[in-house]
Amino acid sequence: MHPVLVPNNAAVHTQKNHIPQNTHPNPFYTRQEIKETTTTCLLKYMRRAAAINRANSLVGGLFSFRFTKHVKAMSSSSSSASQDFVSRPVIKKVFAKLQKEGDGAVVRRGISRSEQKLLDPFLMLDEFSVSPPAGFPDHPHRGFETVTYVLEGGITHQDFKGHKGTIYAGDVQWMTAGRGIIHSEMPEEEVNTGLQLWINLSSNEKMIEPNYQELSHSDIPSAEANGVEVKVIAGESMGVQSPVYTRTPTMFLDFTLQPGAHIHQNVPESWNAFAYVLESGEGGCVFGSSNASPVSAHSVVVFGPGNDGVSAWNKSSSKKLRFVLIAGEPIGEPVVQYGPFVMNTQAEIDMTIEDYHYGKNGFEMAKYWMSQ
Ligand code: FJE
Ligand code: FE
């Protein structure tokens, strides 16, 4: 197998450290996780916190053009609007723990094999934070799509067919791996964070030609009303529609709620849906019912079935709430996964490993290519 498929052998972080009292906490790590990191991690954290402060002071005076539309009662900062809609209930909450992936990279895996049945067609959700020289060097994919949404910094990708580019903050790469992609995904800056979602393809699309849909932040439509802003990465919300073609019908929305704001988003009845919390004030993030218990940042919230959409409240009086709401039409087929290969049967996985090894059926360039 390709070396990147072997788990990396970096030492487990156990050493305790003193954390400076007045340092702004790195939002990627919880206080407990920061306490548990090694000296090297602490240095990275401090570099990152400094970079965040620099970035924050830069962003302060900048305003970007925004496509804003007024929407009826879909979002509201008054709690009375919540009575108009019934939300799907929250049936599972998962705190995304840190784990190592690629070469020295750290991800929070919000969705993994244990959620795949509940959340068909979604296979994986990682919140990544990666600094050079760590990254995701040359590795293959087959049988699904990867959606990379960069939140800070940049990720440079290169594939074995010569396709390359950098995904910057706010940009999205919607990659259909289909019959096969081999690529590298490496960080550009000091601080590079974002989400990577894996969406399954149905059996009749698993072996299609690979394809990319690349959206710069300015191509992603957004809307704003009543303390709610939405960036529509896939699907439709608050009257605006994404240009992304989703082979597996998918909704991918990035919501920011100001303190006290509320949102109800319709989701098709048969679709599975979840939210992933990126940022929240203490006790601020509430889903499903206005008096439900709050969820913390870095949590996946799985919604139960129902024809109503989902509701969210920002109960914080001072901090904004940011989460992504992701929903998709279930495929309803067996899933057999071997790392970055996702097929319907073990025989297809065996064939994929052979194709990758011998450079066949879409992996022809495997023998000759290496990223630069
Ligand atoms: C992977 C090896 C990998 N999460 N989040 C094996 F390198 C990867 C992989 C990633 C990844 C990449 C980005 Cl940019 C963001 C990620 C895993 O590339 F998924 C497996 N199984
Ligand atoms: Fe990849």
C-alpha cells in the first residue's frame, strides 16, 4: 500500500504544560486539550494564536460585497417565530475528538464509521487544523466526493492528472473522485483550518470520471436577515441558491447567528441531516427545541427524521454562533470502506486495491506521478 495509508507514528501527546493565563485560547482546542499537549504543540498553539490576533486586526476594517436578500419568517431574532415551526429533534450528539491523519496533521473527526448508518450519504466529516510541514501528501480516493471548505489560510492541491490550485479561506472545492483521484493536499500558511466532508456516490456513479467544482468565496451566494447570515455552499436557503451540482442531492449551509437570533431551515423529509458547531459562546448553541440543553463547539448534532426542518437558537448574549447544517438524500446501499476507498462490496474493494497497485481502471497515472 501507499505509505500515507499507514498510520503515522508520531509520539502520543501526554506531557503536561503550564498554560499562560492571559493568552487567548486557540479555538481549535478545548482548554482540557490545550492542558494535555506537548511543548511542540504549545509552541504551535502560541504561533497560531498570534496569527489569529494578526488576522483579526486585519479583518476589522474590511468589508466584502455581500449578496443580501430579505426573507419572510424563516429567520428571526424574536422567539415568537419559533412557534411557527416544529424542528426535527436531536437524536445524537458527538464531540469530535482530536486524531492524527495524513502526515503529522490533526483533525477532529465529527463523522466516522459509527455515524454512517444514521447519516447516509455522509461518510466522514473532519475539522482540520494543519501547519507546514504537516499535511496530506499523495493519497488516493475512489467511490465518493470530497468537499473541502477552507476557513483560514490555504490548502494547495495537486492531482495525478495535472490539476492543481489553492483553496483559500471561504473557498470550496467539491471534488468527485469517482473511479480514481490521487492527490496531495498541503497547507499554504502558518494557520490552515477548515472542514472536509466525504459524500458517498451511488453504485452507478462510483466509477465515473473524476470532476472538480471549484468555488471562490465570491462565487458562494449568501443572504442576511434578522441577525442570521447564511453562506449557501450547496442547496438553497433564505432565497438564495448555490451553483454546485450535487450528484448525491446535498444541502451544505454555513450559518452565523448573532446573539439572540433564531433560524428555522427546511430540510426535505426523506433526507438525513446534521449540524457541526464551529463557534459558540458558552451555553449559546441550542438545536431542536428552544429549551434543549446547549451543545459546545466541535460537536456534531444528528437530527431525527421528520418533514419539518431544523431550528437553532443562539442563546448567548455576547458571542456569535457559527455552525454548518448539512443534509443529504440517503443512497440506501451497502457501504464497504477501506480508508480512502468506498465501494459497495468487499470484492469491489479488493479490485480497487489491485487497480491502485497495478495502475488500472482510472489509476493509470499512479505509477508515474508524484506531487512536487
Ligand atoms: C485521508 C490519508 C489522508 N481528513 N481533512 C488517508 F491523507 C486523508 C486525507 C484527509 C484530509 C485532507 C484534508 Cl485537506 C482535510 C482530511 C483526511 O487526505 F482521509 C485518509 N483516509
Ligand atoms: Fe484527499
